[in-house]
Amino acid sequence: MDILQKERKLKELQSKIEELDNVELIKKIKEEIESYKNEAMSNLTAWDRVLLARHQSRPTALEYIKYMFDEFIELHGDRLYRDDKSIVGGIGTINGINVTIIAQQKGKTLEENLERNFAMPHPEGYRKALRLMKQAEKFRRPIITLIDTPGAYPGLEAEERGQGEAIARNLMEMAGFTVPVIAIVIGEGGSGGALALGVANKVLMLENSIYSILSPEGYATILWKDATLASKAAGVMKLTSFDLEEYGIIDRIIKEPLGGAHYNREETFKNTKRAILEELTELVKLQPFELREARIDKYRNYGFFQRFNYDNLGGVKR
């Protein structure tokens, strides 16, 4: 039974209360619900966390922005082609600190998702993000990115307009910024589409978010020629926040309420805001060149770390 099935059972138990007027019986069912919730929502599998990261009720980037930032002025367009609504960007303040915010935005309804292209950016989305990040560099504003995408849009028109080049340029330019950069994976962190906003001094993940080279369905299709084995793939991909923290890929896990971020949005937003402020407080103490060098060293060391683990897992030594 996966997390969504457990959630449905929980709702069935909660619906029983509405049909009762016996105080003692209501109390008993509430205790049963609490007991079941504590049991069912703990010890989640990697696939459970994939489902939670994609949950329809999971808070979107704009909800985080509305709660965490005192002010937010959205800016539009890449000045080359058009405004890509799958990426939201602008200027805001957090506890009096001026920052640039860039986020991948999913929709809540089919219409919203079509408008936002299911949070799968086109090249112009990444170029808009880069334009705003360069502006932040010029005016010495820290950059905060919120990552939530299945991946960059793989359509023909995106490739024609230079999708690969746009992502690669973001990686190169972000590595060289001399202002603090904090990236937070709030839902799905899919492939280069996520990494294009993820070259940061500090990479944080919500507890039930995921960050991987491709989707579990894609992994299962490549490895076993069967997308229905996605749950099995999730278990071996090491895509959860706990796996990635253990491997040193991310710096911090932000705790979610029991059952996922959608069970208590305010608690999730508070935890995220607190984590950002704590990391920002430390990063602003560094000199510009220290921020750049620390970020470059962080990503250079990934290769050494991965090779070390590969060798120690029985791979061929180089």
C-alpha cells in the first residue's frame, strides 16, 4: 500500500466522524485516526516520497513566496523571445534583506498547468532566470531559487531555440556569481531542468522532495524497458533527501509535517523560511570571491566523491 492509498484510508476514517453524534465514539475514532496516521505516515519508501513530491495538493512556489517574503515584485521576459510562465522571478525582501527570487511554478488545475507548462521551462525561461540572476549580481542581492520541475521541456521547439545551451549557460554563469546563492528543492528536482537553477552555495531539500537525473519512470524504461517498474526504480536511484544528504549532494533537509507539506502548509513555510535565514546569515559573512570559490569547490568535489563511492562499490578503479 503506497502513501496515496494510506491517505485515502485516512480520509475514510475521518469521514466516519461526520456521521456520528456520540461523543465517546467520536473520541475513540479520533484516537484510531491519530494512531493510524502515526503508523502509516512514518517509514516512507522512496516511491512514497516521489508520490508526495508530485502530490496535487503540495504547496507551489508562489505559495512559498507569498508566505516567506515580505514583498515580491515579479519581473517578466528574457528580452529575447517571450515570458515563460513556468519560471517565476523577481525581487523581494526576507526579514529586511533584499533578494532575487527565481522559482519553477506548477499549477493546481489542468488549466493552470497548461499555462505553466507543468513547470517544464523552455529556453526562454532559463534565460529569464539568468537575466534576473545577473541583475542580482550587479546590485549585490543574494539569489534564492525554488526548484520544482519534472525536467526542462523536451519539445522540438525548445530544442530549436537552444534548450541545451540555455541550461549549460546557466550552470556556467551561476558557478561564477559572487553573491550568496541558496537553492531549495520544494517538490520535484528533475534532471538538468532542475540543476539549471541549482548551482548554489547551499542546496536544501524539503523532506519529501526528490532530486534526480531523470524520473523513476524514465529510469525504469531505460534499465528494464518497463515504465511500470517506476516504484522499483525509485528505490535504487537514491533520489530522496535522506539519500542525497548522506552522499553530500545537498546540505540540509527541511522537515515537513507528518504526511507531507500539504497537511500543514504554514508549518512547512515557517521551517523553510527559518532554514533560508539561517543559511543566509552565514553566507553574507563571506567575501564575494570566497562565495564564488566555495561554490566552485563544492561542485568540483562531487566528481571525486562519486568516483570514490564507485570504486568502493566494486567499480573499476581509474
